[in-house]
Amino acid sequence: MRPAQIVLVLFWLLCIHTPKLFCANVEYDHRALVIDGKRRVLISGSIHYPRSTPEMWPDLIQKSKDGGLDVIETYVFWNLHEPVRGQYDFDGRKDLVKFVKTVAAAGLYVHLRIGPYVCAEWNYGGFPVWLHFIPGIKFRTDNEPFKAEMKRFTAKIVDMIKQEKLYASQGGPVILSQIENEYGNIDTAYGAAGKSYIKWAATMATSLDTGVPWVMCLQADAPDPIINTWNGFYGDEFTPNSNTKPKMWTENWSGWFLVFGGAVPYRPVEDLAFAVARFFQRGGTFQNYYMYHGGTNFDRASGGPFIATSYDYDAPIDEYGIIRQPKWGHLKEVHKAIKLCEEALIATDPTITSLGPNLEAAVYKTGSVCAAFLANVGTKSDVTVNFSGNSYHLPAWSVSILPDCKSVVLNTAKINSASAISSFTTESSKEDIGSSEASSTGWSWISEPVGISKTDSFSQTGLLEQINTTADKSDYLWYSLSIDYKADASSQTVLHIESLGHALHAFINGKLAGSQPGNSGKYKFTVDIPVTLVAGKNTIDLLSLTVGLQNYGAFFDTWGVGITGPVILKGFANGNTLDLSSQKWTYQVGLQGEDLGLSSGSSGQWNLQSTFPKNQPLTWYKTTFSAPSGSDPVAIDFTGMGKGEAWVNGQRIGRYWPTYVASDASCTDSCNYRGPYSASKCRKNCEKPSQTLYHVPRSWLKPSGNILVLFEERGGDPTQISFVTKQTESLCAHVSDSHPPPVDLWNSETESGRKVGPVLSLTCPHDNQVISSIKFASYGTPLGTCGNFYHGRCSSNKALSIVQKACIGSSSCSVGVSSDTFGDPCRGMAKSLAVEATCA
């Protein structure tokens, strides 16, 4: 064999052993992405690398693959990687290349959404704040300073991916890149300059020669060859701007984000599955979940403002990396069902016909290959339809998938997958406290000075805008003023403050007089704080703070933050007012404790006095703790604290704000999935704190000697906080005798020569667990939900013993749901099997 032949053989062997990640020429046509000459149906999910840790990445990616994903999608966060102009950071959670390689190692593709504007509920939309200070710059428009910086960073990322040979054109996993992001929502505000900017962005991106297609989401006028894609809760009505481009959905919102002061949003899996099936029914071939794993807004990464530290997003994999059931499992079945239709989907366009009001059939047929989708988009009634001479039952707001145009393999409203109830358990994490390390409470502390305490403070007439003053180096900016009050005795008056937020604390003569937050729907607020002035000199110290910078909207980079004024003293006995707005204020960026490095816990003179300062504003607290035993995910319950920031072993876990309560009363623990979903449709946790639990990655912890540091702004009791771990408490499943069999059993009827019916399956969440008990089992007409099942009027007396025999002692089990298994306790009635189990 000649050397050239040997090389070809080796290359061929490499290709067949890693077929997904090598020899990939990526193109597209009107039906799909085309990889190595073959159209592909692709299921994708978003995982943002900095919202988890490198130690979590392999498990998150494997669970994504196990859930049926082909592609992992991530944004690239400019402000994370270039915090100072020209100085780059790709270490730890910022290691983009390592993340992409971890995805590749699992055999999955990557969609790299470079942007570099990302939105993403991320601080400043992902832009570094130093960009704001470049002379003459205007963001996201036909502006030369901005375009120069955008091109430089985009080229930096593309070159880095090329250097590591990570584009599919080089044998790597990256099959798509995105330039810009959701600009079509706001481009009219930029006029003609916005149109020319988009053309420039498209030309700039394609000139970088990645060898893979570029996309623009929500950009109806995306220039060729850029693919315009869709973001939203539903994608079936979307049509690309050219019949040469495939129908792609870059963001199918699996839930919604949490804001401080808001209730917790969630999206029923039946509705999410309906949206996915409708998209493929109507000609889609690439669909991405935003998010598949949401993760955590560590550091000061959250934008908004008011976006909470948790970015769970009700995703199929929860914030802590635990599979969320039944969402993960039901979607896995949907993915399998769609992939059974792949040969037909990629071969042709659908033929869509009406079967009646709110009823639709889509058929993909070419030669002997046929697949069909039957949809009932009505929200009220189940319907029986006739299709190709057969009768099919369609629940309201559901899609049935027929991979052979005859047999239903899955209906989106009928869940075969088990559900799970998770709980948080308080763990002991205290260590033996030596007298040299902390007080009797286990805590030591340092008081942050009120007002001006740093040498780099400065004075200026009038009220300054906060971002221009701090450059977002800190959440905090002090506005300080001294006034002389000439009355003979102390006087009660009112301090009137108008602010663009996001919150403030007002101190009079060193004492906290009042606080006020804004909210996620109204950043600007006005507050009147009763204050007492003394005769002579009085100090007014206003601490203004941000809760993540604006990340969305036209010209959002110009939106101000901070105390805009007026600031007025009013309510004097003589009826006079005193406008302080235009007086000479002294400013301090950040806190003294930040400059001293108190967050590490090793700097400063920590106080060990016996009088422990509970519920005192502006206090730094420190304690040591042992990591909770085991491997379950860890969180801190901040109940008892007010508002502030927290660090574990020097790693910032984010902002905490357990006192911000969701006041909206429109919550429900269950939600009717039928009908269009919106971010306000399904919410829970009303009239409770938006977030009390804050994720601490296991990789940040040592067995013992861990240091927790808090900065408390308003006042709290750190002795009340606790460490908790998250476990799966119960597994449940509820399957009717009209459910289709599990998708894995497709075609088994013909192979076995007998009809296969519905099956209830349970699997323990961890490999080392077995099912230890059956807490409930009923075949007949069981009622209730997981954790609250109860027997209906009809119930087989054999159900519990049959399920116990099949399941106890096994890591997984399956039970046929039919009268053949349990007998018939009520002839002529529709029946189902409900089971609740525990694993140990």
C-alpha cells in the first residue's frame, strides 16, 4: 500500500469511528442543515458554560446526550472574556475551548452564538462596560468605533476556535455560529443605520471564513447567506426569509427567568412537547431549548436588572444539575419519536390538510417512506378524527406522531415518563470553633464605614449618573453631603429621593433612616423617608446600588442608573423645602471592604467581641464550615438575611436577597397546559421570597475549613442561615391504558407477533440506588398528583403487591398497564396505574 493510500485509510478509519465529529462539511438547503451531504434533523439545547463549573460540564453534557440532544448551544460572553480592553480571561468557568472540547468528547455538535451581544439576562447584555467609554461610540448601529471593537472580538473568538481546529470544517464539533442577536426586535429604532449595520455584520462574519453557516435569530431581513432563525415559545408559524434556507428555531423557551420580587415561572412539559412537535410538523428540522440547563448567575453576572441569582429556567436539567422529571424524560420520548420520522422529514416538504376546526394533519411522504403528525390545537375538547381510514383520539392541545403514517408512537399530552419530587435537607456544617477564629456564634465580623472612607473619593457639584461614575466596578456608589441645620433643637423632616434604582439605603448622621428597592417592571422609584436632623452639622449618606445592568432594548447602553434626583428635604415646620440636588456631593465608588479584599476572608481585622451585631446594616460576616457529607448538590438557605453578596472560599456565589417577596397573588401549583403559554401564565411561590436557596458548587468546597463571607447591606442574622443538600424524595408515574407504549417499543408488535400496550417505568436517579419502597400503587381510577395520590372509586386490590414484586430491590422496573396485569376492577371504564416509589 502506498503512503497516500495509508493516509486515506487512516483518515477513513478516523471518520467511521468518530462519525459525528470528523469529515464534516456543513451546508444547508431549504429543508435542513446538510452535514457531509446528508440532511439532518437536529435537537439542540442551551448550556451556558459560565453558569456552571468545569467539573459539572461532563455530567450536564452527558445528561443532555442521554436526553436525545445532538447539539449544545452556548453564547460567548464578551465582558467575561475581556474585562479590561485587550486583556483576556479564559480560565475556569470561562474556559470556552475546554467546554467545546467537552461537548465534542461526548459526541455532540456545538452551536457557538458569538453575538457578541447576547441579551441572556446577562449583565449589560454581555458587553464590557469599558466599551461605553470609547469616544464617539454607539452600540449596535452603523458606528465605526463600535464596529471596530465588535469585529476585533468576534475575530478573536473565531481565530481561537480555528487554532484549536474546532470548526466542523476542520474536523471539530462547531457546526453553526451566530452573529448579532434578536436585533430585529429593535432595529426600527436605529433607522437606516440599523439596516446598514446588519448588512455589515453579515459581511464581517462571513469574511472570517469559518467553513460553517452563520445565523441571525429574529432578523427577518438577514442577508444571504446568513440563515434567519426564530426565538419564542412557539415556532410552528415561522417561515425563513428565503426558500433556500431551512426552518430553524434557536430558542424554544423551556420556562422563563426569575426576577427578585417576582414569582417562580414554570412551563408544563405537555405544552413544551406540543410546541416541539408542532415545529417539526410544520417543516422544522433544527430546534433548540433555551435553556436545557440554565444554571446559576454567579458573581455579578446577572443583568436585567433584578434578575435573580438562580437561572434555573424550569429547564429539563435543573440549576443543580439534576434531571427534572417528567420534563427531561417526556422530551426524550418526543425526540425519539421525531427521529423515527427523520427519513421522511428530510426527504420532502409536508403536505398539510385540515381535519376540521382546530385540527390539522401534516404528511411527509416520499416513495415507501411516510410519517405524519396529527394536531388538535383546540384548548377545550378532546376529539376523535379520521385520518387515512383510521380513527385517532386527539386530546386538546396535543400532537400525535405517526412514524409510519398509521400507528401513534407518541402523543404530546400523554406522559409515559416518571416524575420526581425533590427536597432540600438541612445539613450539619459546623466546625469546632476555636476562640482565635470566631465568636461563640461561630461568626466574626467587620463593620463597613457609613459614607466616605476611601482615599480615592472625590467631590462634584450635582448628582452623578452611576454607570459613568463606577464603570460597574462595584454594585455600590456613595453620594454624601453635609448640611448645617440652624434650628435650636432636633427636627423631624422628610428626605425625598428620586432614583433610577435599583435600590438605595439612606443614612442620616451615620444611622440607617430607610431603604427602598425598585422592581423589575419599574426601575425608577421615588421614596420619602422620615428623618430627624440635629442642630448644627448633619451628614446625609446615600448608598445607591445596582442589581445587574440593563441587558435588553434599543439604546439600553444609554439608560442611566443611580440617584438622578431631585433630592429634597421637605416638611419643615415653616413649610420650606431644601433642594440638595445641585449642591456639592462627595462620591465613593465601592466599599472599603471590597478594596481590602474582605471577600477572601483572610484580610482585615475580624471582630471577635462577645456582642454579636445582628440586624445591623453594612456588616461583613465570616465563618468557617465543613462541607455537607455525600455528593448531593449544596445550597445555602439565606433565610434571616436581608440583602447583600456572598463568597465561598473567595468564589462569589452571587447576590442574595431573601427579603424581596413576590407579592403577586396570581400563582397556582398546577397549571392547565392547554392554550398558549406566556411568562406570566404559570407561576408559583407568590407572597414568598423569590429566592432563598443559593447554589454552591461542590467543586468550590473542601471537606473542612471552608470560608463563607457575607456582606449584608440592610441587616440580618447570619446565625439563621443553613446549608442544605438536594435529593430526590419520590419517584412517581401515572400511565393510562390508552397511552401509547414507550417509544423504544416501536415496531415490537410486528417483531413479537403480539400487541404491546402502555407500560409504567421507574428508574432511580443514581446508579447505586435501588427502589426501596412503594408508597402508593393503584390501578383503576386513581386521583391526585405525585406526593398526593389517592384511590378513586375503582381500584384493583392486587396493584400494590404486583408493583412491589416487580420493583423493590431493582434500580429500575417496568409494569404493563392493563387488566391482563391487574385484573379488571371496573369493566367498561377507562383505567390507569399510579405509583409512587422511593429509592435508597
